[in-house]
Amino acid sequence: MERICCVCGTARTTTHNRLFLLSLRQALTADRHWNGSGFNAPPEQGLRTYALIYASWAASQPFFRSIAEPVEDHVEQHWLPHYQRHDPRDLIAMLDTWLAHDVAAAGDLAASLGRITARTAVVAGSHDLYFPLEDLAAEADAIPGAELHVIPSELGHRAGNPHSSPAEQRQLSRIVETLLQQPSHV
């Protein structure tokens, strides 16, 4: 690999993320329609709970202070439809993938990161509750030559993505463009 751009993510699922992910998994599998391996009807209550939990962590406290509508209405209108479009088994598979994520395969993470020779940009969202700046800064410090970038954003984990402001999207694009223009290895 010649270049890595890690946007709002860590190299290993943290203990705190594990707790978050287990709560989401529990929201779906506690639904009365869960039969142990799938669903015998759409898990509407499970998806509502899933959307509430996910929204509470994906965006920041300042973001939720800024919305005019009641938070329950906001989640119902802006978050729930996204999850209702997915097969709930796919949501569980995505959670299980995130739960298992570990580039060091349970080994020494700092040593694994220290062996990276690819040019690396680590991008943090200033208010990301999943992947706090201090976690990403520590991982960037462990990767030789890695550059840490911070996107100031009240959108939390969604910093720089298509739901963010054009300025945030341009900042992320500039980070990627700069990375691609640099020599591939440190």
C-alpha cells in the first residue's frame, strides 16, 4: 500500500466503541421479531432504538443544541429512514465487523502501526464521539511520518462527509489531494 487516508476511525475498536456497538446490537436483537438468527417481521422498535442510540453518538452535543425541532422528531425524520432502508441482518453484520476490527490482530498495536511505510494522513473530526481526537493523535504519532488533520465540525463523526458543509467537504478533499501528490512512502 502506498498511501493511507484514515478518516474518523481508529486502527482497533476501542473499549468504549465496543460498548456503543453492543448497545446497537442489543437494540436489534432484543426486538420481539428477532428469532435468534434473523427476523420474522421488520424489527420496527429495534430500529427506532438503534436510530436513537446511533444519532446520540454520531453527532455532537453542540449539534443537537442547535436543532430547532424536538430531538425525537429529528431522529424519526433524519435517522430512522436511513436504517429502515437496510436489511437489519446487514446492520448486525456491519456491527460485528466493526466489533472485530483490529489491524494488529490482537497483537501490539503500536508495533503494528510503527511498521507502516505508506504515506499516511489521519483525519479527525473535532467533535467525533466515536473516534476522539486524542485517540487518533496517538495512532498518528505511532505511524512514521503520519500527518494528523482536524476538521472542525459540530457534526461529530460526520465531519467532512456529504452531510457536512461545503467548507468541510473541501477541507477533506484538500487533505486527500495533498496526500495523493506526496511521494508514496515516508
